[in-house]
Amino acid sequence: ISVIDEKWDGKNYYIKATISANTGETVKSIYALKKHRHLVKELDEAMAVAVAALKNIEDLNKDLASGRFGLSKKSKHIEYSKAVNTLMASNWFIKGYYDEKNGKFNEAVESYNNVIAELPDFKYIYYRRGIAYAMIDKYQHAIKDFEKAVALDPDLNTDDVYFYYARG
């Protein structure tokens, strides 16, 4: 980066600069982002599950506080518990993801197990746990999880699934 001009008018700061970049490194960075764009999708879906669960919890809280049960009060409490468990499962998914990214693969497996207990049909969970299993050399477990991930979503398009299939 080379600064050509800079100004401060008391409110805004302006800077004019030239930036040079290593083309090879830029291309590698773009490729890495493209290769791992599915990770963003997975986290977005986990966050969407969390937001939906939180909205459901808020609605149920209002219903319970107002005495509007529609269903029985017990049914509302059961629905509330399920929503709380779903919210916790999405938090476990995010924790497992960060454990995995920080090389804590055993912890990631445990977090993903907690998700599966509450959201057994969450399509990315078996894929993520499969990767964590593969990283701790539990290839047979990884293959089973990859098979389950593909069974839940036949269009799952991740290079890692096929890489670990071949490696296992």
C-alpha cells in the first residue's frame, strides 16, 4: 500500500492510495473462499434454525404469560422445551464447528453428538461430524456419517465427502 494523498476535514477522513497485490496469493485466497463457501451455508442454516427457535420461544412465552393456550398448557410447555432444545442444538453445532476449526476434533464430535440428539435430521451435522471423525482417524465412523449426510441430502456437494470416502 502506498498512500498518495490523505485529508481530514474535521468530520471525514479521506485517503487515496495504490495497492499492489501478489496475484498468485490473491488467486489462492479466492480459490480457498470458493472451495469453502459451503461452510458459510452450513453456519447460515444453523443460525436460521436458532433464529426460528428463538422466535418460537418468544411467541410461546407471550402465549403462556397471557393465558392463551389454544392447546393445553402442558402441550405449550412441551413445545417450549422442544424450541429451547433446538436453540441449544444450534449453539452446539456452532461450538462444534469452532472446535473443529481449532483442531479440537474430539470436542467437536461431542458437540455434534449433542446436536444429533436434538436435531437428527439436520443435514450438515453428519457431514461435519464425519470430518471430525476422519481427523482423529476414525474412518469407519466418518464413512457412516458421510453416508448418512448424503442420504439426508443427495445433492450435498462437498469435495471433502468424496475425499474422505476415498481416504477411508
